[in-house]
Amino acid sequence: MSPAVRYGAIGFGVLALGAGFFFAPAYLNAYLMYLLTWIAIYAIAGTGLTVLMGWTGQIALAHAGLFGVGAYATAYLAGHGWPWPLAALTSSTASAGLGALVGLPAARLRGFYLAIATLAFGELLHQAFVQLTPLTRGPQGMAVAPIQLDGIDTPSLVWYLAMVMLAAVMVTLTALGRSRIGRCLKAVRDIESATGSLGISAMRYKLLAFAISAFLAGLAGAVFGQLITFLTPDLFDLPLLVIFLVQLFVGGVNRLSGALIGAIFVIAVRELLQSHVVSSLVPALVGSGQTLAFGLTLILVVRYLPGGLTSLPGRLRSRRPRPATLSQVE
Amino acid sequence: MAQQVISGLAAGSSYALLALGLVVTMKTTSVPNFAMGAMGLLPVYVIRSLWSQLHLPYGLAILAGIVVAFGMGWVVERLTIRHLIGLSHFTTVLMTIGIWFALNSIVGLLWGYEPQPLPGLVSGSFDLGQVVVTNAQLMTLAVGLAIAGWLIVFFRTTWGVRMRAVAEDPLVPRLLGVRVATISGLSWAIASGIAAIAVLLSAQASVLNPQSGDDLIISGFVAATAGGFSSIGGAVIGGLALGVLENLAGAYLSGAAASTVALLGIMVILLVRPTGLLGPGTGREV
């Protein structure tokens, strides 16, 4: 295929896809649209984790809390008269700042110490959502004022918001991954001890990865607030952390597409377990079945498919099993 | 003040015990076990069921529960951890997080999410003038110190030395005829038993719910981190200190302050001295 034809085909595909998403509110039923929006939001947060855990190789367990920071701060600011886009941007930047703060020890800590520190930080944020009642209304919960735009209903607006953001994030991060910065992040993961002699400051790039991932977690949280319309602290606790981890590792931690595929997976599993068939067959599964499924999925993926679903085509093509995918250079 | 210190020491004793469980799996299989709290929780639910539904004497139920804990630790190690030997902490952290949530939801599935009362182990107290010390507090502290002492001795026995050797290098001990798989399974069994005792002591004369293990795991990590994940004495002192600090913060600042002491403490320790306050001076490559 000549380049002209290929780019023409890609261009046409993108246009067709764009048109499909643009007119989706007209033909999709409301519930499916709600689920797809949810998937896009998780995918935005997931791509941030791909940058941090996949590319840079840092364990981070604080992102459920950072997602909550984006949701709560945006709702608070927008509730106090800020225009929503400004509120969302400010909150995501605040989340990025917090992410860099929790990333500071990353320069000195390795592996599981970082896991403990970030887990504690995420719990600290959860405690803050519970305790700072003047800002968050604590366990009572906080209603989110819906965004308004003339001539368009809120669910459609949230749909466009999530889809446009996801597309922008995907394009930006794909470019970032191929740039010098992306290669430096992967160098920090693969050859950290050599980065100093190459003139790469490992610490600076770790902090950058923490900030980027926290920013995207915050941004996703801001949109999530619009989708869910009512915030309680428990939305941003350990169960969400497990969902993020399952999403990331089922999809494949090294690839941006993994974040999207993982998001589809977790929402599909959740819907399946809440579906009428399962709830009538095994009523007990409705409550804790989801956590059980996600816990077992994490165990199985780590044990049998460390590169996630997106590593399957490559694994099937090459007969020899590849070395551990976590350290594989793309 | 003295009253707060006494209750702090008793609470800290459970933290220290959970930290000891963490130190044992770290010392032998080099796995930071995020599932430790959940592994201690399930056997305690078994104990409660044996006592309240099968009407076993409480002491006998506890013994049976600890046997269950040993078995569960062995099985978990056999099914999951053994296949990950030699892989990075990145992998084992994720695996143990998976185990943590799987076990927690199994507890929720089998026993529900309603808090269930757990009887006290001993009753009575005595008055020392200004402070009142309950027998339960004394017993908790004594059990914690006894298990720590037993572990210190144990790591000097043949089996203990084998465990430490396996942690250092899984290959060479195998060449010397040490059954690495047995050692690794045994350490998870012991750690799981200790965790069950930790959860049992912290929930005694109080209620048990599926979150009981989660509440302990962060505190356990703080205590283990204080000892650099290798020092038994460090884990005990770290646990007791954390318990006392939490109680003082709860009494003199606020209830909310008490629950953030552990979370802030761990970040401060890791920022100031990442190898642990009482751990080895040189960091172990992790």
C-alpha cells in the first residue's frame, strides 16, 4: 500500500470514528452511553498510570485518592462559581502537585517501600475526604452541580467531554512516548543506574511521571464527578485502587491501548456481575463478587499473563515466550 | 497520660505482631505481604464461627483457628508466591494485593459485612492508684513480647538459619540440600498464624468486620518499616511506639488525628531514613 493510500485510509477511519462518536448521543441508549463515558474516564486515569507504572516502572498506589482530589476539588470550585473548565484544570494541577509530592520519596525509595508510602498517602487522602467536612461534607456526601451548555443535555455534554479528553490524552501521550522524554522515562525503568552517566536525571523524570499521572487521575476524577453527580469518600478508597490495578494489568501495563482495553474489561465485569442473570443465580455475589473477581483476576494476570491482553498478539506470533514484559522496551 | 500509654502499648502489641508476620515473610521469601491483614482476618472469623455456632470452648476454637491460619498460609504460598520466586517486588506487591482483596471478599461472602462481636479472652483489672490496667491489656502485651522472643530464638535454630539463607539467595541453599519450597511454605504458615493472633488480640472484647484486617495492615507496615523489615526488635518497638503515639494523639488532639498518625508516620520514616529507624545502616538492595 502506498503511503498516500494508507494515510487516506487512516484519515477516513478517524473521520468515520469521529462522526460515530459525535452522533452517538442520537442513537445510543442512555445507559450504554453512561457506561462508555465511564470507560473513557477510567481510560484517561489508566493512561496516566501507564506512564508511571509501565513506562517509568514506579509502583504507585495513591491514584484512587488523587482521582478523588480531582473530583472533590472540581465540584467544590465549580460550586463556588468557578467556570467548570477552569475548576477542572486547577484541580488537576493541584492533583499533579500532590502526585509530585508523593513522588518525592520515589527518588530514594525502591519497590515495595514506595508501594507502602503511596498506599499510605492514598489512605491519607481518603481520610481527608472523610474528615474535612467543610470542603467535602464527609461521609454524608456532596452533590455535584451539573455542567450546563445551551442546546445540549448534560449526559451528552459529559460524553463529549470524556471522549474529546480521552482522544486528546491518547494523542498527546503517544507523541510523548516517542519523544525524548518518553525514551528517558523508559530508560529510568530499564537502566536507572546508567541514567546518571547519560546526563538523565532519574529523579526529575520520576517526578515528571508522577505529576503527569496524577494530573490525568485528577482530570479523570473531575469528569467522573459530572458522571456520578454525587461524591462520597468511599468511592475513592481501596476498591477503586484495585479496579485501577486490574485495569492496568489486564490491559497491559506498557501500552496506552492497554489502559483502554483494561477499562472496557473492568466495566464489563462489573456490569456482568450486577446483571440480572448473575444476581438471580447467585445473590451473594452481588455485594462482594466484584471485589472477589477483581482480586482473583489480579492474581491470575500477574501469574499467567504479566504483559496483559495487549501482549497476546506478540506472544502468539513469536513462539518463544518473551522475557518478563514489565521490563520490555517497546 | 499513663493511662493512654498503657492502652497504647496494648494496641501497639497487635501492630507489632502483624509487623512480625511481615518480617517473617520478608526475611524468608523476600515478599512484602500486603495480604497479611486479610490472612489474619479469615482465621479469626473461623474461630468466631467455631465458638458461636459449633459451641466449641473458646480456647479450643482459637487453637483450631491458628491451625487453619497455618494451613491457609501454606496453601497461599504454594498456589501463588512459589511461582514468583526471583521476580521483582513490583510483581509480588501486585500479587499480594490481589490475594488481599480476594480473601477480604471471601470473608464478606461467607460471613457478611455486619460487625460481629468477639468475646474477651480474659477479664478483670487492677487499680494502680492513678491508672487502671486490665488483664486483657497485660495479656496482649505479654503475647506480643512472647512471640517476638520466640522468633528471635527461632531464627537462630537450624530451621531459622535455613529460612534466612533462603531469603539471601534461593539457589545456594538448594545446592546445600535445603528444601527451599518447604522453608518458604513454612514461613508463610508461621506468618499467617502470627497475623491471626494479631487480629484476634486487636478485636478481642470488641467487634470483627471485614475491614478489621485493613485497619491493621498500615499500622503493621509502619512498625515493620521502623525495623527496616528485618529487625524483630525494631518491629516490636515500632509497633509499641505507634500504639502509644496514636493514643496520645487521640487523647490530646482529636480522634481524627489518631487515625492519621500511622499514615503520616510511615511517610516521615521513609523520607528521613528509608532503611528503617532501627534497621541496618546500609540499605538492602530491593
